[in-house]
Amino acid sequence: MARRLGRWAAGTVPRVVWLPEALSDILRLNDFLAGKSPQAARNAVLFIQAAAHQLESFPEIGKPLGDGRRELFAAFGAGAYVLRYRLEESDQPVVIRVWHTREWREN
């Protein structure tokens, strides 16, 4: 019997897909932190990647927004990184945007 990871058998877990906007968000976050601390910037990017990796095994871990999108809050520093994502019909996570909760954002 195959070992189960979340809802899938080992080896069949869908990979996270990153939209270009989400990748741009990560670059923006990295650039902001790199000016203050290159090590903090590296740690933040690795942390965001690790948070997204959780979605491969547990795609429904994030808070549902009611419109097909979800948000995963990953505590980091004095706040959290938010990964907004959706699930494809195959339950493949697609990261739409990423930001830190201490950022000012328009709705």
C-alpha cells in the first residue's frame, strides 16, 4: 500500500505553479530586505518557498476566500507572509500573489 501524503500517494503530489506576478512579488520582497540585510532577504525567500512547498501535500491548508482563492499565512519576523493561491481542478496549487502583512496594500 502506498504511503499517503495529504490526499495523494507518494510520487504523485502536484507541484506548485507560480504566476509571474507572484515571482515579481518575491523579487520585490527580496530587494526590500537585501538593502537592510542580505541574510534576512535569503531567509525570507527560503521561508516563502518552504511555505509554498506545504501546499504540495496540503493544498487546502490556506484560508478560503469564498471565490476559489485561498490565503496561506506563514508567520515570519514581526508579521507574516501571505501566499494567495488557487487550486486547479487537479488540486495543483497556483500561487497568485505574495506579500508581507506589514506592507501597505490597496484593496
